[in-house]
Amino acid sequence: MHTALSYRTVHEKIKEFYQFFPEHIEQGVRRTAERLIEEALKEEIDILVAAGRYERNERRRTHRNGYYIRQLVSQYGLLKVRIPRVRQGKVTFQTLARYRRYSGEVAELTRGLFFAGVSTRKMGPVLEYLLGDRVSPQTVSRITQQLDREVKIFHTRPLGDDYRYLFFDGIVQSEQVTGGTLKGPILVAYGITHEGRREVIAYMKVARESEAAWGAFLEDLFRRGLIGERLKLIVADGCAGLWSALERVYPRVPKQLCWAHKIRNIQEKLPKRAWHSCLAEAKKIYQAPSRRKATERYFAWSRKWKRKYPKAVRCLQKDIDHLLVHFSFPVKHRKTVRTSNPIERLFVEVRRRTRPIGSFTNTRSIDRITYGIFWIINRMWEDTRLANFTHNS
């Protein structure tokens, strides 16, 4: 009796087939792949039954019970393979485990489709076009479930505690509900490690950006391992609920209020004619070479504008201590950590990818596409380091 074919053996035989025949006979390649896999499955079932077809002997463990058709998505296209059945019990085929029901190429294709906004309902026709054959609803369901499992793993995986800087912010997405659409935020955590590696660490879809929601998000990060022992600074916007939650979960970590958000807050309290002059001078505060110089510029700005625009001055005055925290860090890091712009740039990409969709059909579809976008971004960053963020900086 022959040894069952391994994934490597099947793969190598199909590669040989490609070498000897023209590329345009893709149907023949798929057929060859199907037969090789079926032969391997047949040999496995022979070993399991311990008897040939219609053979009577004392070693027989069970009986064959026909076949069923299973679609396997592979790098060679959509394969239709006959899977042997037995009368008693369920068989776990090593050949399928080795071959992998969904190849890495197709897993990435699936991520890309969801990333591009293809709904589950449209996935079948799109895969049919790409793979060259009709894809059953069951196959689409299995592909979707596979992606859902990846999303769940991302949400529950253990986290490291090597982050030097953390950034928090939220982005709003629309979801279809009975009677219209409902807007809700996605809370996002972005980090820079001590080695200068960037990462979208986690995200959470919530009903509203409240202290309870931010608290649940931060506590989840903490439970999964991000306890902040090596954390040097947290950067966030002025959301009161976020700051209250940060003080509760990470009370000992210094916190920087985002200057970009603060400038926008000041602008809202100024007439349009004063935007250029007043805001330009306010920006010189965070551009100062030192905290002492920044403090001097702040007092000079305050004295100049407090009579004309008292609300704008009070807006800056009440948060000035949190706005100057970044001056305690290396000069080459200050531009990065004085605002939440690094995470805002992520949101630009999210909006660009999701704008054609409009509103999502449900929370799960939001989860899948958000995961797909962040998964691709994290992969782009895997082998890169920020030049200014090293052990010696």
C-alpha cells in the first residue's frame, strides 16, 4: 500500500505539470490537483478501514460509505474533490490538513476583498470570477468564518508590554439599522515600541465615546498584557471620558494632550479674521526649543489676546500643563508625540477605503473590514523601524 501523498508531494507534482504543458490549460491543472488529492484521500481511507473494497477480514475497523463533494480553494483555483465517507464516526484526513483547505494566497485574497468592501452576499460572484468556477454558498460561508476567526484571534491575542508611546483616538463609522443608519465610534490604540516599530494594537466598536467605553477598552488591553511598565507617554485628544479612563487604568504614565485638537478647539472660539494671526502665534508655543521658552511664549500669547478673545485664551489656559508634557522627551521625538497625528493618518486610510461603502450592513462587517485595513497596515510596518526611535534615542 502506498504512502499517502503529502502537501509537498502534491505541490511538486503540479509544479512539474506546469513545466511540461502550456499555461493556458488551467482546467487540466485543476483536474490533476483534484485527482492527486483524491488519490491521497483514498489511500488514507484504505489504511483507516484496514480492508480493501468488499474484502472480508478480521482486521476491518469500519466500512466505506460513498463520497461527498467538497470545494477546496487553492492557489490553482477552485478544486472539487470527492471526500470519502465511512459508516461509523468522522474521519480527519491528514492530507487535507497538510494541503490546507484555504491556501495562504486565497486567505490574502479574501482579506483583500473584504478590505475593498465586498460584502458576504457579493463574495460568491467575485470569487467565481477570480477562481474560474462557481463557488457554493457553503464555501463562501467557510471563507467568511475563517476571516471571523482571524478577527476574534486579533481581539483576544496576548499583547506585549514593549511600547514606549501609546496613542488613542476614535473614528466614526455608519451602520445600517431599522429605519436608517446609526453612527458609532471605533476606539483605536496605536503604539511605537522601544525599537521604533509601529503597530495598530487594538480597536473596539462601541455605541458612544464614553468613559465606560474607553474604560472597557483600556482594561481589555491591560488584561491582555499591556500593563505599561515600560510605557513613557500616552498621547490623546481632549475627550473627557478617555482621560478619566486613562487616569484609572494607567495612572502613573505621563499624558500629552494633542496640540492639533487643541488648535482646532481654539479656532472654534475665534472669528475667522483672527485665525491666521492668533493661531500662528499659538503654534509657536509647541514649536519652542524648550519648555521654558514655550512657557514664555504662552504667557506672551495670553497677554496679547485675552482681552479680545477671552474664550480662546481660556481654552488653552485650562490645559497648558498637559500640552507641554512632550518637552520632557528627546527633541527628535517631540514632533511625533505632541499630537495624535500618527493615528489620525491611519484614519485617513480607513476613510479612503470605507467611503465607497457608505454604511455597513452590520457590526460584524465593520469589524471585518476594519481588521483587514489594520492587518494590511501592520504587515507593511513589520520590517520597518522609525529612524528616530531606537534604543539610543
